Amino acid sequence: MQILVVGLGAMGSALVNKWKTSYKLTIIDPFQENCLESIDALPINYTPDIILIAIKPQSLAEVLPEYAKFRNALFISIAAGATCKRYQELLGDVRLSRVMPNLAVQVGESASAYVLNENCTESDDTLIDQLFLKVGILKKLENEKLFDAVTALSGSGPAYVYYLCECMEASAKELGLDAEFAEKFARQTIIGAAATLKELPDSAVQMRANVTSKGGATQAALNILMVGSAMQTLLSKALTAARNRCQYLARKL
Ligand SMILES: NC(=O)c1ccc[n+]([C@@H]2O[C@H](COP(=O)([O-])OP(=O)(O)OC[C@H]3O[C@@H](n4cnc5c(N)ncnc54)[C@H](OP(=O)(O)O)[C@@H]3O)[C@@H](O)[C@H]2O)c1
């Protein structure tokens, strides 16, 4: 299978690293080493089976129209925001899938969701499965309207956890731990908790209950985070802001 990758930034290169042993990849990125500079550098008879679009959303309108000539390829775009309707305006009636992975593709732990446009067939589900099950879990969305909600949850989600890590680190320093210790232990605590979420069958609610003794230290901390649903309210606001931002940006693309 011939895959043409357009854009070798953070996400493009993470996917390329996971796919390069299984597929024949050709990469276009004018600014990266060992890549073709533009579509004009492709061999004359080159016909990709799949075109991965991994450029910034604001570049789509300028870059995509010249790829419309590859009418038989399945286009897979990981760009946030742009809707299937917008891709149709830019590419015409091609087979297109929007996929929303996250940065954890780098370690094979992405939570990726996808939709197919109306030109796709069942065999396109199989292609998406083949590619994205290599980098984590994958779920099909029947309704594109929920795509921005998924972006707010799992696309942006790793950043929320990195921020939690930063906050725990800063708080540990306030309590007197030295910077190196605080950094290392905040990080390992999140790694450990993530590993239990992955390995153990219990729900997050159950695991939290398991480590919270009545009247103990963990409960004292959770009382602060949970009083008046404080943390839940904050996260609801944050995810809603991310979802709304996707909708706003989509209107500008
Ligand atoms: N980062 C995430 O966590 C995440 C998660 C899900 C989805 N996404 C989506 O994935 C896409 C890529 O994100 P990213 O973080 O990988 O961005 P990025 O690091 O900026 O990667 C985009 C790459 O495409 C290159 N490029 C620009 N114009 C090009 C052209 N005409 N042809 C080929 N390549 C071109 C860019 O070069 P220059 O930088 O020199 O312009 C850059 O190397 C975005 O649309 C984003 O919405 C990102």
C-alpha cells in the first residue's frame, strides 16, 4: 500500500515512525530533511492509495486543492476543525476520513476517533483500522457533530494531564520537596496511575474509592477537589471551551 504523507510535524512524524516498517511511505514537507519539497517532486506515475493530511488547519485551503487530482486515493485528515463539507469544497468528491488521534501516537497509546464521508465504503473502515489500531485504540463516530467534543476530550486531553503534572509538582515544591524530586515524583505518580487505569479492570471511580480511607489524607485532599464539584466544574468548562473553539475555528477555515 502506497501512503503519501503531507506534513512531517509532530503528528506526521509520530505516525510515520509507527507505519514505516509496514507501508511504503512518501513524504512531502518543504521544511523537513529527507522529504519531497512539494507535490511537483512526485514521480509522474505515482498513485497513492492513501493520502495522510497532517498539516496545520490554517494551511488546508492553500495546500489541499492541488491534491484533488488523486481521485482514487482515500484522504485521511488529522487536522482539527475542518468539516467533511469543507474538504469537499477543497478536494471535490473524494473518499475522505477525518481522524482525531492524540500525541500518544508516539508511544502507541492514542485514543483515536474517526468519521467517513459519504463517498467511503466499508473497505475504508478496514484501512483506517489497519493504520490507527497500530497507534492505540480506535472508535468510529457515526455523527460528525460529535467530532469537536472528541477533540476536546482526547485530542487536547494529554495537555490537561501534563498541566495536572505541573500543578502537582509546583504544590510539592511549596510543601518543601526539592525541584528535582518534585518533578520526578509528580511524573511517576501520573505514570503509575495511568498504568493502573490501563492494566486493572476496575473503573476510575472504584480505584479512587480503593485508595481513599475515611478521614485519611487522600480524603482530605479530595474534599478540596470535589467540594461543590469544584474540579468537575472546572473540567466541564475547559472541555466546553475547547469544543467551542473547534467550532469557531471551523467556521474560519
Ligand atoms: N499536536 C496534536 O496533539 C494534535 C492532535 C490531533 C490532531 N492534530 C492535528 O494534526 C495536524 C498537524 O499537527 P502538528 O502538531 O503535527 O503540526 P506541525 O508540527 O506544525 O506539523 C505540520 C507540518 O506540516 C508542514 N507543512 C507546512 N506546509 C506544508 C505543505 N505545503 N506541504 C507539506 N507539509 C507542510 C509544516 O512545516 P512548518 O512547520 O515549517 O510550517 C510542519 O512540519 C494539525 O492539523 C493538528 O490540528 C494535532
